[in-house]
Amino acid sequence: MSDDSIKTGSAQWYSPTSVPDIAEGYLSSSVVEPIDQANQPLTDGFARQLTYLRLSITDFCNFRCEYCLPNGYQGKRPDDELSVPEIATLIRGFAQVGTKKVRLTGGEPSIRRDVVEIIETIKQTKGIETVAMTSNGYKLGKHLASWQAAGLDQLNISMDSFDAATFYKMTGFNTLPQLLADMDTLLATTDIKLKVNSLLMAETAFENLLQAIDYVKDRSVTYRFIEFMQTSDNSDLFFAQHAHSDTIIDYLLEHGWQPHERGSADGPAVEYSHPDYVGRIGMIAPYAAHFCDTCNRLRVSSQGKVHLCLFDQGNYDIRQYLQADDIAGLVSTLHNFMPIKPEHHHLHDSDSGIMHNLSIIGG
């Protein structure tokens, strides 16, 4: 490994110049010969085309969800988050190599005062078809009009319970009634596509499922369950509350719900519909067999580091290209990452890589 790599504890990051050294042994000489990659789509070593970028714009979050940041955000919010010009360069580079969808994540992205400008910047980039965002929905009603005007296409709201007391216990905020009202306002007044994310936990799974089915009866919403993923900071809670996705899927299939095929730029959820319901129920099951087979995603942190997998062992600093507005250098480096993108995660081995908690890169 080159001297450009730096280790800090279990976390590891690499400068772009170290990538060829890292990839050595993975590439044949015929692959590394210079070719015109400028407009070639990003395709990894397992023939997966990467059309979806998840961009964290801050790792700060104001909620204290027990499975992620039970003690709240620790320390001072960084002052070196990616600027709007850096984000503009990043998105132009990714669009050039086939990215169609960009999702803004955090932490909580809405705490950035320039989030509207960020949405506008991405939406106006040639080649980007969908701009999405994941949010905890805090003060959603305040933001709706400006997000709609900026061009936001999709919004995922994290909401782990329909019960106000449970919601408060899980997040530290007693805001569920207002959030539910704001989501209804979104459905009535905007064309933003709404999805709701809920962590699948043993204690609340069945109650949440029944309430979710009732919720989507007359609402054009997808309510999605996400299997609880183990990180180095949540092991005790994980072993106490992990529930398998089959408990939800079996119930849906037994009650007339049918799965839909994923689109090429869609996330990992499998969505289920029913002829008597307007909305859908979804499942994201990272512990399921073959979950990673159709991975189409790359992640970039709020400090400009590429994560090739949510649970990878390292990340790769591309900020020098963003600061220099160097699209050619960025594109070349992204292509160099492709042979070393891992085939799958190692969650089954209780290995979450450098991911201490999901606020680092937005899940």
C-alpha cells in the first residue's frame, strides 16, 4: 500500500493517488491501459452499473434515535462540510459517468441553511433525472414550499412509530402529530413523491405493520421497513430488537400483496402493492440472500470521501478535485474505484466496517 494511505483506529481513508496501489492485483494489465472513460458509465467488477449517488451534506442530526445516536450528536458540528460549488462539481462529474438519481442524506440534511440551493444545483445538472432527500421531518411544513420550488422530486421521512409516546421514546422529540399533519399537507399541496422509512424492530414490528397498512389505504405513500443493521455502537440493542424481514414479507404475501420489480435507478427496497390500497408497503432487507447483487449505489460523505459500500473498510478522499473544479480528474478517479468496489457487505459476520453509526453517511 502506498504512503498516501492513512489509518486511524479501525477507520481508513485513502487519497486518490493511492487507489491504483490498492487495486493492484485486482486488475489485469489489459484493463488498466488508458482508455477514453470520460463519458463511460460507472460499472464495477461485477457488471453492476452505478446510477445512484447518496450524498451526505452533514453528519449532524438533531434527533436522538436510540438505534443510531441515543446520546445525541457528540461534539461540535464540522465547519468543513462540502460547499455548494464543490457539490456542483461533484454532481457534474457523477452525471457524466451515468448517475441518474441523487439522494441528499445526513445526519439531518434540512439543518443546512443552503439545502434549497443544493437541491436547485443538483436538479439543474444535465443528466440528473431525480433529486431525492431523506429527512427526519422536523419542521417539515416550514420547508415544503421551498423544497417543491427548488425541484425536489422525492422525500423519504424517517418515522419509526405511529404512536406518539413510542416516537418520543425513540427520537427524543414529541413531534409526531405535527409530522403526520405535515405529510398530509405534502400529499395535498405538492407533487413530491413521499416514502416513509421505519426501522424493523421486534418490539414494534407487527403493530407498525398493521398501522402502516391502514395508513397507505387511501394515501399515495410507500411505507418501508428497514431491517435493523448492526454497527459497532448498537450491538446490545441489535441483539435485543433485530427482527427478520420474512415476518413482514410473509404476512403481506398471505394477505394479497404482490411484489414489484425494481427500476435501474431505484434503491434497494422491494415494494408490495394490493388492489384495494392506494399506497404500498416496502422492505429493505440487507440480511437477505443476494441483497447486494443489484447494488447500484455509491456514497459520498459531507467531507468529500467516497464510500464504495455502506459497510466498507475504508473511504477515499476526492475533495481535491471538487476544490479545483477538476471534472476530468474526478471522473478518472471514479473509474479507478470500480475494480475495488466490494461484491457484498459482511454484516452476517457482525462486521460493519468503519460504520460506527448510520449518521456518518446517511444509511
